[in-house]
Amino acid sequence: MAPHSPGTDQIDTLLWIGFIAAAIVVVAINVALFRVVRQYRSERGAEPRQLTSGRRIQFRVAGALTAFAAVVFILGIVFTDKAREQPSTGAAGLAAAKEEPLEIKATGQQWLWRYEYPNGAFSYYKLVVPVDTAVELDLVSTDVVHTWNVPDLAGKHDAVPGKTNHVVFRADDEGEFDGEAATLSGQAYAAMRTEVDVVSAQAYKEFLEQQKGDIEAAQKRVVGLIENGEVP
Amino acid sequence: MSETPRPELVVEGFPGRPRPRWIELTTSADHKELGRILITAAFGFLFLAAVELFLMRLQLAIPENSFMSPVGFNRMLSTYGATAVFFFAIPLVFGLFYYVAPLQIGARGTALPRLGQLGVALFGAGTVLFYSGFMFTPSEAGVNPLAPLTELAFLSNNGVDAWAAATGLATLGFVFLAIDLLTTLRRLRAPGMAWRRVPIFAWAATVGSWLMLVIGPVLLAALTMLMIDRNYDGIFFADGSGGAPLLWQHLSWIFFTGAYMLVLIFALGAIAEIFSTFSGKPLFNRPAVMVSLAAIAVIGTLAWMQNMMTAPIGIGWMYFAMLMSLALLIPFGLILFNLISTLAGGVLRMRAPLLFAIGAVSMISIGLAAELEQSLVAAAWQIKNTTDATAATHFALVGGAVFGGFAALYYWFPKMTGRTMGEYMARLSFWTMVVGTLVAFVPLFFAGAEQGQVIDAYKFFAGKGLDAYNLIASIGTLILFVGIVLTLVNAIQSRVNGAEAGHDPWGGDTLEWFTLSPPEPHNFDVLPDVRSPRPMRDIREAIANRTARDEQPAREQQPVA
């Protein structure tokens, strides 16, 4: 995983903070444990010292733990808030998305993602977004819970039937980014993948026109076939 | 003390033979027999769970493997989850609580023995139902089967029904056991055993039983709703007609998170007893450990939404879940501090129970630290539902239920059978398991946190940097499996061939070591007056003092020429 958006940059930092905090916990406990075990292995004739503890040391340890937890908690909130901040569309981005983010509807269904663009065009499997543009995905599901998960661009979020979930991100680099659904959704769950193509604003507009034209042409052809009686 | 003359008791002998062992076993309401049934069954299911985990890892050893079909994998996954949680971890915890806690508090039996017997019977019915369902159509919906995948529209065969009925029966059984245990612990403590003198493992049983009394009915309610949905056109978890798929997530995660805490509370209680016994020291600050165990039950269960960080529940609830998860650092940290301080200054006898208890602390620490990272909201958006989460859960629960469970087994096996388990095989098993656990689950941290490998998928794709991690993890699972089998074989062999243990092989401080090994059906002929948290130590000291006093005049006598 490599971050390619402001949000995932923040997530990446928080992951490192979490990793350091976790490492401190693991090292502290295990070093203390193994030192004590090495030091007090049984010696012939030694008598165990019948120590118990007073209250003061308990409060000190609890205080230190509280301080540690509080620091991690605050860092967690700070970086989560940064990660979910609405990014602003940059100079290279889509002009139409300067004020409001580009809103795209992502529908999860067994076992495919469908994306609907503002102009009415839609695509399956592949999402095309303009670079340097704030994008808001509205996640919905038509059947079971699916998780939209493209780790290089945004955190994962669930599409739950009956609810709308939101993902905001701004892709900083052009390229193709893979994603895999992350909640067991039935037989073909492992094959439920998606791909985000980040392209220039111009290429995005062309894609939308092309896609819309293709869909309308296909629609017309089908309607024509039905009217001619070639298909029932 | 004056002896009152008692009338001679005449027992009319049974006509004919004594009843066969299996009838005794299946009709007994004795907490020791029932506890042994639960413990034996739990370790049997541990074996099955380990086989199932290994089969899944075999499928995931190489990319795009076709050893298992997608449906087959999902069935194996669902079966593994239910087996590990409902038929291994929780029954093991309650089996040991149910066997040991009444002995520790000096009770001659449990308060509501028939309720406990019913509990074990319900658990048994659940296991039979589940595995007979396994023969036909097991559930395909995963470890925690999220609605609405479990609705009839998506999984129309009987797998989910069998899953729900079986786990429901078992859970109802655990609730009954919890009621019996709580009543016993409240009403039947030996004279002088105030709460501040209750052995720490019996206190863990109290906290754990309260916890089950709270979370068990929550799951039962959710399962009932699920059954109504599936069989009587209900809409509790169905979308669109007033139902709420997220409701299932809330209810089920309350149970699963609570059960996770239950396993850790059990493990920490057992580890505390073992550390104290094998260092020859009292538990370092009992009150802090007791309060912390209760705090884990409350705070830990309140952190259930940590599992729903990617669901549309609102950022405020996610921060609440993160706060609860991080607040858990305080009670866990305090307990571990006190446990390690219990060892310090002692004289450590490095026998099998201590070895496994130390291993358990180490593994649990890794699991909890990884859960800490999982609880940071934005970090969870990246690493939740990846194999990083799998590894975190497995470190904590293999540490708690397998290492901790084996520590408890090695510790109390002499009490249950009168024989000690083999030390050489214990060491072999321990080191194999340590290597196996690390090799099996550390690569999953990397695969999940670094490469984002998603959980529960029946295959992964080549060329994503996952191949090596998964192959190593599969090999590790095999090593772990061998380690687990070594201890299980050790237990089976030692049951007949182990060295005679006597009533108190370890020099324990609590009252279960006052009874015979195995204890008589009524546990205690007489009970000492409990004056401290360490009644057996008091008795040993009293005997030593009396012996010294009695021997005094003998030394003053003139030597015989």
C-alpha cells in the first residue's frame, strides 16, 4: 500500500503512530517479563520474598498508563479528523468540482461495483475519476454488506443496504489503483474487485461523453431490436 | 472439641452391579464430572478447529489455489469460527470455572446442580446439532455471519438455521452454567472466605459469569430474531421494510467482544494463580487485579463498536469505541504489571504450567498491542478486515484460550485425574507452539498492514507481494497444529500413565489443593476456617509450627548411650 491522496497520507501517519505505540506495549511487557523470569529462576535454598504492594505504586502505574492511552487517543482523533477532512479540488482538477466535490454513486451488489456519474453515465467494475479533484462516493448496496476498499486512495467503508455511507478522497497522482471487497458477501466474494483509473480532467470529461454515448447507442439498438420484433 | 456419638450408618448395598461409568457420567449433576465433560469436549473441538484452520491455510498456501471450492472454503470458515468460539473457547473457560471455582471457595457442590447439568446438556445438544448440520449443509456466512447475508434471500439452505440453533443452544447452556456458578460463588463460600479472600481464579469466574449473564441473552435475542426472519417472514435484519442490517452487527458484536474479554479474564485469572504458586509469592496487590478484571469485562464489552469502524454508524460512536479500546490499556496494563511483579522476588519453579502461563502473557501482549492499533479510527479504515485483524485476534485468543487453557490444564490436571502430565512432552509442545504461533501469525500482520490482504477470501491473487507471507503462515499453522496435538496426546497418555500426583503437587495456596486428587464427590470432609487469601499456606505453616513444637522436647532428651 502506498498513499496517493491527502487522506491516505494522514492514515499512513496514524498507522505508524499506532505501530510505535503497539511496539512500545509489546517490548515493555515482554522485556519486563523475560528479565524477571531470568533473574528469579529457582535457586536452591532461596526463600521467596513475600512482597505485596501498597496503593501508591498502583496509582502511579495506572497514572502512567492513563497518560499513555490519552496521548494515543488524542493523536488518534487528530489524525482521524485530518483523514476525513474534505479535500479541496486543486488547479489540475475538474473545474466543475471546485465548490462541491464530484459526487459519484457506488452501488455494491453480489459481486460487482456499479458507478453512476453525474451526467447519468455508469460503469461497472472500473471507476474513472479526474486527478486532483475532490470526489465523494455515496456507497449503497442492493443486497448484502459490501466493503469498498481501495487502500491507496481512501480508507475502506461499508455499503450497507438501506443506508448511504460516504467516502471522500482526492487522488493526487494519475494511475490505476486496485481494490478488493473486504466483507464476506457470499460465494464469489474473493472475485469482487474494483479498479480506480485516475486520469486528467480532460480525459475524464471525454470518458464521460464516450460512456454516455455508448450507453445511449446500445440502448437505442436494444429498443430498435424490440420494436422490430427481433427480440421478444 | 467434644465428639457427639453418632448412630451407625448402615448403607444398604445396591442390588447387583454398580452402574456403568457412562451412565454415571451422563446423569451426574456433580460439578466436577460436568466440568470434566466440558473440558474434554472443548479440547476435542480444539483439535477439530486446528484441523479446520490448517485446511483453510492449505487452500491459502499458494495464490489462486483450487484445493477448495469457494463454497467449501466459506463453509470451512463458518465451521471453524463456531467451533473455535462456541465449542472450544467458551466451554473450556466455563469447564475450568465450573470444576475449579467451587473447590477453591470450599463448596461441597454447586448451588443449582441440575441447572448446571442442563447447561452442559444444552451445550452437548448444540455441538451434536452443529456437526450433524456440518455433514449436510453447513453455514456459508462466515465467523460472525453478518445480516443480511444470512437472510433467506441470500442463503436459502439450512446452514444458517443450523448455525443459529446450535450456537443458541450452546449459549443458553453457558448462561445456565453462569447462573449456577454465580449462585454458588455468592452463597457457598467457606466460613471466613470474604470476597477479599476469594482466590483470584474464582473471582475471574464471578466476573466471567456476570459477563456471560449480560452478553449471552443479547446473542440469544439476536439469534431469535434471525430465526424469525428466516422461518416466519420476519424483517428484523432485512433491509427496505423497516429492518436494520446494522442491528445484527451491534447485537452480535456485543456478544463476540464480550466473549473475547471472557477468554482473557479466564486466562489472566489462571495465570495469576499459576504465577503465585510457582513463584511461592502472594499475588502482587490483589485488590487492583480484582478491580481490573471487572473493569475489563465492562470496558471491553463497551468497546464492541471497534468492530464496526467502517460501517455507517457516525464518527462519534467510532471515537467512543476507540476511547473504550484505549481505556482497556489501563486495567490490562495494571494486571500485567502486577502479574510480572508477582514473579519478581520469587523463586520460580519452571514447570510446565508456569512455562505456558509465561507464553500466554507474551502472546496476549502481542495480540492486545495489535488490537490497540486496530482501534485507532482512521488506521482501522485501512487495516480492519485485513489479515492484520486476523493475526491480532489470533494472538490474543490463541494466547488466552490455547496457551492460557493449556497452562490451566497442566496446573489442574493432577487435581482432576490424580496424575501429573509429562514434563518432557510439555516442553516440546510449548516450544513447538511458540514457534508455530509466531510463524503462523506474524506474516499475516505484514500481509494485512503492508499489502492489505483481505480476510475471509478463499483465494488471493499472485503478483501482489502476498505469496511468501501466506506460504510461511501456512507452514506456521502446521507447526502450531503439531504443538497443540503434542499436549493433547500428553493429556491422554498421562491420564493413565502419568506420575502419581498426590493431593497437592505444586504447593498451591488455595483450597482445591486441600481435597484428594481427584476429589471425593462431596469435595471436603472438613473445611478449614479461612483467615487469608492463602488458606493452604496457613495450614502448612500451622502444621510446620506444630511439628516444630512437638519436636522440641525430643531434641532436649539425653542421647542414648
